[in-house]
Amino acid sequence: MTLPVLAAAALFAGVLAYGLFGGADFGSGFFDLTAGGSTRGGELRTLVDHSIGPVWEANHVWLIYVLVTWWTAFPTTFAAATETLFVPFLLALVGIVLRGAAFAFRKYSGTLAQARLFGAVFAGSSLMAPFFFGTIAGAIASGRVPADGDGDLWSSWTSPTSLFGGVIAIGTCSFLAGVFLVADAERAGHRDLASGLRRRTLTVGVVTGAVVFVALVPIIHDATTLSEGLTGRAAPLILASGLTGAATLVLLARRRFPAARLTAVVAVATVLLGWGVAQYPWMLVDEVTIDQGAGADATLVAILVAVALAIVLVLPALGYLFRLTQSERWTHD
Amino acid sequence: MVTDPAGLLPARQQMALSLGWHIVLACFGVAFPAMIFVMHRRGIVRADPVSLGLARRWSKVSAVLFAIGAVSGTVLSFEMGLLWPGLMGPFGDVLGFPFALEGLSFFVEAIFLGIYLYGWDRLPPRQHLLMLLPMATAGVVGTYCVISVNAWMNMPTGFRMVDGEVTDVDPWAVLLNSGALLQFAHMWVGAFMVVGFVVAAVYAAGMLRGRRDEHHRLGFTVPFVFATVAALLQPVIGHVLGIRLGQTQPSKLAAFELATTTEQPAPLRLGGLLIDGQPRWFVEIPQWGSFIARGSFDKPVRGLDTFPAADQPPVNITHVAFQSMIGIGSLLALGVVVFWVARWRGRDLSGNRWFLRCVVVAGPLAVLALECGWIATEVGRQPWTVWQVLRTTEAATDNPGLWWSFAGACLLYVGMTVGAGVVLRSMARRWRAGEEDLPSPYGPQRQDA
Ligand code: HDD
Ligand code: HEM
Ligand code: HEM
């Protein structure tokens, strides 16, 4: 593997981690939004607070990791993408800011009226961020970001690939979140909550699957380089994703929640990985390859040193945090 | 002369707004964990419920502040690309590495923050306390890393320009550039001043309203001790920082000193503005300008007239911001000296209403000094984004829609400020009413009650 490819792999590992952990966080906004009135939804919202409260900031840092690795290792492609995709980047950012702030505010708000306001902002913006990230991915994958960054400010991210990308991102995040929340609710002994969540997660899963199916045709026409990769090199991954996705539905239906969590993660991870593999060797599809976009060698080495440090310092700590949150003591108040 | 890119002005405004907002919360991320540690440790070691109660409340406050600190930092990461593609494209691989390490420290900080906040009553007390240490350390490392980038923008190294192309990139040289350590020290100590005075101000306000219990006494004293040490160190570090400007950025120094022409020895001008090219309305102290800027009473200070007009920074903003910082810094240092001298002579000024009023004002003043310091540094660096390498006009985006995004940013920040204010005040109100746990209002606990 060349140095640029290693750096690209490190970058993509961040995308993967953000997609899974950040995604599950975002998706919980969907269930929060649809939890019902303040009395009926109270239990679910408390569960959301409890489940993502300790971890959301850590999960959010994956985004910082992705941005920083991107601009350090592939600076010109970063500048090109932010210039062309100014609008969706900005809107995704607004989503992230509103969501993080409103989540923290809601937890400590003094009155029900305030909590409802902050809650609505939190839940709504939780859907905004993945949607626009989806459109960004779609724009890059369909070759709409020119190397010099002078792509169209609007049409670059409003193609079918982008828009379906956004909707699929929302669906996937929600599905992932649902699977995690069901398991959390069950573990904490909230049986009724768990069965309600289970039903809704199944619905989300089926709908998202259907959207993916419908989207295939336009995407194949719209993003030819990507679809060649998806049906060629990445086909096994996409297939694996479909199978594990279906398995998740079955496991959910049979109330095997911990197992469903595992298959859901595999399903989302493989589809993201499939995108990466299909797009290889392009950094900006049809415009700049990984090798062409890479920054100075000395910097690539430095960034790999930083990644190695992260593996040694951050991953064990992250593991500790997740282990604590799943432990008996942290599950019950 | 090429015309300025359409995004130049709004990009600068937006950057200034979002950095100026972030930096205040960043200070809490840097300094608050250390203060909570001292309080929490006191509570455990002396089995003191008052200290423990304060630590617990502060950790809840930090949950709110760190959340908006983190999201406002994310804004900056996006803005690096959205506003300054001309910087990030050519120089992303030069300045990126410190940011990567910064990201790493944020990871550590965010992880241990989660553990600490939710660890109350769940982790064994001593182990719980230790979770603050990685947080505090990560805050320091992260600050060093960002500041090293800013120091690099002031004193660029670690690359060469050959025919307009960046070559020979050495990211380690950027991370360890010679300007970083001192600038970091000033920022780090500044963070302790800001948080120390702001938190002390909150309890001083409480004492002014007649709440004179142990809770308020401790809540005032611990941050005030931090602020004292910081306020005494800060002028010294700042002075050393200023001395090197004569070599590294003489035009910035000239603007700081309102020096239109070269003078030897140069006077210190207090106050004053540049009107039609002439300094007006200032008080002059002979020779002291040379001493403050160059560390000797007879060295010259270069005047602005020795620089081409196109290379001069905006003088008035830089000068006023710089002197406000110095004025406030000196005032605060004087204030803490007065307090401890009186205390040494057996008088406790925390019983004095006028002193308490001064402390209440000291909080916002420290924040103001911090903002002024940054404005002086950043505006004084103009017209360069990377000193004598990249002009701000070349760094900015050409996006004509940027005023919209600036307007949106203003709304967003006003909203977040109001939101944070409302929530923090309501927390304080409920605490005073004796509610320690602050359950969420839609939670099942509340409905049962
Ligand atoms: C609580 C805040 C605070 C206080 C009380 C002071 N400063 Fe400061 N100063 C800062 C907060 C700050 C800052 C915001 O943190 C800056 C901006 C950039 C930096 O690294 O630190 C800064 C920059 C800064 C610079 C510019 C460095 C450069 O452009 O490279 C100088 C020369 C000084 N300071 C000097 C002083 C002196 C002599 C002070 C004595 C009273 C002082 N500062 C008090
Ligand atoms: C002097 C300037 C700065 C200082 C001292 C500083 C310090 C900090 C600190 C301590 C935090 C952690 C906040 C918390 O979680 O409580 C933070 C967050 C952050 N800062 Fe800054 N920062 C500065 C400027 C910048 C700049 C210029 C950028 C980007 C270009 C930036 C990017 C970030 C990001 C992305 C986060 C969020 C990380 C997270 O999710 O926790 N900061 N900053
Ligand atoms: C956190 C405290 C900071 C504040 C309050 C601050 C303030 C400002 C201000 C007022 C400007 C506009 C200057 C002008 O247009 O005249 C500016 C520009 C800028 N700052 Fe800072 N700054 C801070 C820290 C940093 C740091 C740590 C970095 C980089 C790591 C940074 C990077 C930039 C860049 C890239 C620009 C735009 C280019 C330019 O105008 O020079 N700033 N900042």
C-alpha cells in the first residue's frame, strides 16, 4: 500500500466510525421526534438522554477526526469540496450545532415548556445533519466536485444520488438508533417501551430497505463510476449488507435484541465500506485520485503517527467508556 | 491591484465572531476541570459535603458549557474550509498535523467528560475523581496544538515556497515552532484568569445578596486563588511575548504602540487614536515605549511609515484592543495584590461590599481582556493570514453568498447564548430552592412527584 492509500484508509476508518456511532446518535433524534406528547413520550425521551448522554460528545469527535485528517492529508480536495458543497456543509453544520446545544439544554431545562422547545430543536436538527452529510457523500461519489472547487453551488448536491443519499442516511441512522435503543430499553427492564420501539424500528428498517431498492435505478444512471464499483468490486460487501440487514429484521422480530445490534452494525458498516471500495481509487470521483490529492509525504507520515497514537490512547479509553455505559450499575438510575 | 474576493469581509466577520465565542468556552474546557478537581478532592479528602456539593454542581454546569464549547469548535473546523479555501488548499498539509493531535486530545477530553459526568454515585469516589486528570491534561495539550497553528501563522516555518508552490513540508517544525510555547503559556494562563474571575464573580454576586454561608465562601475562594496566581503571571508572560514582536512582526508592534514614525527612545502612548494619519488624544510617557516593546530604555521602535501602505495593519483597532488588554490585565493584577495584602494584614475584603462589586466586574473584564488580546493579535497580523506568505485576500473564499451565512451565524450564536443563559439561570434557581438533582422535566421522576 502506498502512503496516500494508507492515509485514505485512516480517513475512511473515521468515516466508518462516525457513520456508526455518530449515526446511531443522530438516529435517536428520529425516535425522540416521534415519541408523542410530553407525557406519553417522557419515558422514551428519558431513555434517549440516558443512552446517548455519556457518549455523544465522544461520538461527535469522529467528525472532527474526519475533517482534520481530510484537510491534513488531502488538502486540495478538502478545499474543493468545501467550496463546491458550501451549502450542504453549512446546513449539516447548523444541524450539528443546534443538536448538540439543544440536547444539553434540554437535559437541564427548568420547565416543561423549555424542555419541549429544546427537545423539538434537538430532534429536528438530528435529522438535518445526516441528510446533508448524505447529500455531500452523494455529490462526491457521483463526481460532482471538480478538482478546482468551482462546481455549481446548488446542482452539485441536488442530483438523485445526493438526495437519495440524504434520505438513506436518515433511514440508516434511525434504524441503527432504533436497534440500540430497543436493546437498552430491554436491558433496563422497560418492557413496554421496548416493544413499542421494536415495532417502530422494524417499520423504519423495512421503509429504508425499500428506499434503497427504489434508489438503485436512478443512482446507477446518475453515478456511473460509483455503480460500476458497487456492482463489481464492492458487490460482495453490498450483498453482505443486504443479508445482515434482513437478518437484523428477523432478529428484531424474534426479540433477539443483543444479536440484532451486532447484525445492524455489520449491515451499516458493510454498506459504508462498500461505498469506499466502489469509489477507490478516487478521492473526488472522476476528478482527483487518492494519489493525486495527497499532501506532502512528511505530513502523511505524521498523520499516520497521530492515528497510531489514537489507537493506543483513544481506543482503550473509548472501550472503557462504552463498557461502563453497558454495565449493570450504569443501566439503572 | 486585483479586487478583493467577494467573501473577504463577511468571512473575516464570521471568523472573528465564531472564534471570539468559542474561545470563552474553550477557556472553561481548559481551566474548569482543574478547578473542579481541587474542589472535588477537597471534598473527598476532608469528607466535606460543601466541597462535594460544589464540585457536583460545577460538573453539571460544565456539562452545558462543554457541550456548546464542542459544537462551537466544530463550527471552526468547518469554517477553516468554508471561509478560507485559499489557506486550507495550499497549506492544509503544513498546518494540519497539530490539528490532528488537537483532535486526539478532544477525544480524550470528551471520553473522560462523559465518564466523569455520569460517574457520580456510580464509580468509586477516588476513581471517579481521577477521571478529571485526563480531562485537564487533554485540555492543555489541545490548547497547545491550536495555539501552535496560530503561532505558525505569525511566524511561519516548516515549508519553503518555490515558484509559488509549497515544498519541503515539515509538520513537526510547525508543531514545535519557536513561537508556540510562549503564546500557549499566555493563552493557558489567560484561561485560568477568565474562569477564575468569572466563577468567583458568581459567588461574589451571591454574597452581595447576603448569602454568606460556607458554600459561597468556598465557591468564591478556590477560583479566586486560581485567578490570583494567573493574574500575577500573565503580565510577565505578556511582556516577554511583546518583546519578540520587534523582530518578528514590527508592523504589528508599531500599531500596538501607535508609532507612526521611528523613534529612539520611543515613548509609551496611553490611549489615543490615529486621526488622518496623526496620533491624537494620548498621554505620553517618555522612554517607556522602548522598554515595554524592546526591553531596554533606548532601543528604537520602528514606525509605520517604514512599511509600504499595502503591508500596514488597521492601526486603531489593533492599538485600542492591545491597550485595553494591558489596562485590564494591570488592573486585575493590582486588585488581587490588594486583596492578599489586606488579608495578610488581617482584613478580609470578601466582607467588603465594594470589593465584592469589583470582583463581580472582574469576571466580564477578564473575558474582555481575552477578546482584546486576540483581536490585537489577529488584526495586527493583517494584511497577512500567514505572515508575509499568504495575504488574507488570497485566503478568503470567493463565495458571494457569505453575508447570508454570516447573518445566520449571528442568529445561531445569539440563540445559543440566550439558551445557555436561560438554562444556567434556571439551574441556579432550582439549586437555591433546594433541588439538588435537577431531573429533566419530562422524566418519569417528575411526573410521579
Ligand atoms: C485574560 C486575558 C489576558 C490578559 C489579562 C492579558 N493578555 Fe495578553 N493576550 C491574551 C490574553 C490576555 C490572549 C487573548 O490570550 C492573547 C492573544 C493571542 C495570544 O496568544 O494571547 C494575548 C496576546 C498578547 C500579545 C500579542 C502577541 C502576538 O501578537 O504575538 C502581547 C504582546 C500581550 N498579550 C501582552 C500582554 C501584557 C503585557 C499583558 C499585561 C497586563 C497582557 N497581555 C494581559
Ligand atoms: C485559542 C484558540 C482555541 C483554544 C484555546 C481552543 C480550545 C478548545 C477546547 C479546550 C475545546 C474543548 C471544549 C470542550 O469540549 O469543552 C475545544 C473544542 C474544540 N475546538 Fe477549540 N480552541 C481554540 C480554537 C480553535 C480553533 C481555531 C479551532 C478549529 C479550527 C478549534 C476547533 C475545536 C473543535 C473542533 C472543538 C470540538 C471538539 C469536541 O468535539 O470536543 N478550536 N477547543
Ligand atoms: C480564539 C481566539 C481567537 C480570536 C478571538 C481570533 C480573532 C480573529 C479575528 C478578529 C480575525 C479577523 C482579523 C481581520 O480580519 O482583521 C481572525 C482571523 C483569522 N484567525 Fe483568528 N482568532 C483567534 C484564534 C485563532 C486561532 C487559534 C487560529 C488558528 C489556529 C486562527 C485563525 C484565523 C484565521 C485563519 C483567520 C482568517 C484570516 C485572517 O483574517 O487573518 N485564529 N481571528
